[in-house]
Amino acid sequence: MIEAVPHSVDEPRRPKDARSLVHRLAVSDGPLASYVRKRIATEFDYACVSHPDELDDVERGVTIGGLVKRNSRRYEKDDRHDVGDATRWVLGGDTEARLEALLERRREAKAAMEEAASRDAEADSLRQNAVTRRDVFTRVSAFTWDQVDLASAAAVTKARRDELRALTSRSGTLRDVRGPLRLHFDLEEAICALEWGPPQGCVDGEDPFADETRSRSSSPTCAVSSKATGPTSRPPVRSSASPCCSA
């Protein structure tokens, strides 16, 4: 909308009521001051009252709460915004109050934003925890009872250890068999050494006591020798696989 402003205007008429809104507005000096005063006197000549009941005594009036009486049959009230909301103020040359109100609203919006971000982070953490728990439950549900029955597993382990202890004990059958077999293997190795030299590779087959021999490799070995009684003598016999013995 465009409104043409005349170069000169008539003096505004006097307000009808001493409580008129016109008396509450001060127009700054300027080239349009006369025009603004006339517009205010013509369109905003409303009596300012403190209670809605007082509107019955005036032709046009406005309450401090924002209720406007246009004429004898028309009343208006805009409740979309609070009358005391300084951010909505448009009149006056001093904008300090409005600026402070806008800054306060900005601070409130920033605080609300930070709170929302914190709640979002908390919700995301809860979601991650829920996903982790779901994955754990999914993996656990794939196990059978036998896989997680610790009592049964401990009983089986104890039984196997008892069997192993019985087999390897001094009075056990395995111990009785291992002794003679060890002596037999040492004898075969000694005979081979007497006839063919050092025992490396003399006896056919793998040494059944290789593990035992390796465990005793750090122990010193001794040689069994025989003195020659004739013009020739036998080479000394050294057993690298047998435990230490005396000549």
C-alpha cells in the first residue's frame, strides 16, 4: 500500500477525552510531524481506561490489557502476544528495552538449544546401550545349555584329571610299562653304539621317550666304558638319550 503525504496538513482536532491515547504519544519534530499528529488524532483517539467496565462510558476506548472498543458494537482483543512483550513494541525512539528483551529471548533460546542437545546425546547413548544389549542377547541365545553349564564341565574336567593321575601314578599300569620299555630302548641303543659307533640313527623307529629325553637334555650324561683286555679295545659307549648312570 502506498499513501501520498501532502506537503501541508490542517491542524489536528482536539481529543474528545482527557484520557485519550493522543496525550500519551510525543511526536518528534520533522518534515512529517504535522501529518503524523493528525493521523494519531484521527485514528487513535481512544480513551485509556483501567477496567473493561469503564468502556461503557466512552465512545472509543482501550484497556491496559489490550481490549479495544471501536464503536458501540465492536470490541477487539488480540491475545496472540502479551501486551507487555517488549519485543513487539514499535513506537518510541528509545529501543533499549526492546533490545534487552530480544537479547533475553536469545539467551533463553540458546539455553533451550543446549538442553535439547544434551538430551539428544543422552538419548543416543541410551540407544547405543540398547543396541549393545540386544547384540549380546542375540549371541547368548545361540548357546546351548551344555556350552554354559560350568558345573558339568568342572565335573568332567575333574574326572579326566583323576583318570590321568591314576594312569601316570607310580602304581599305575602305564608307569609299569614305561620302565621296562625305557630300559629296553637304552639297551638297544648301547648295543648299536658298540657295534656301529655313535648312536645317532642306530635304532630303527622313533624314540618313544623323545619327550622325556628332551626334558632331561639339560642333565649331564655319563659314559660306560670297558677297558681293553687284548690288542684292540671297544670304543666307549655314550648314551645321549638315557638318564645319567654310573660306570
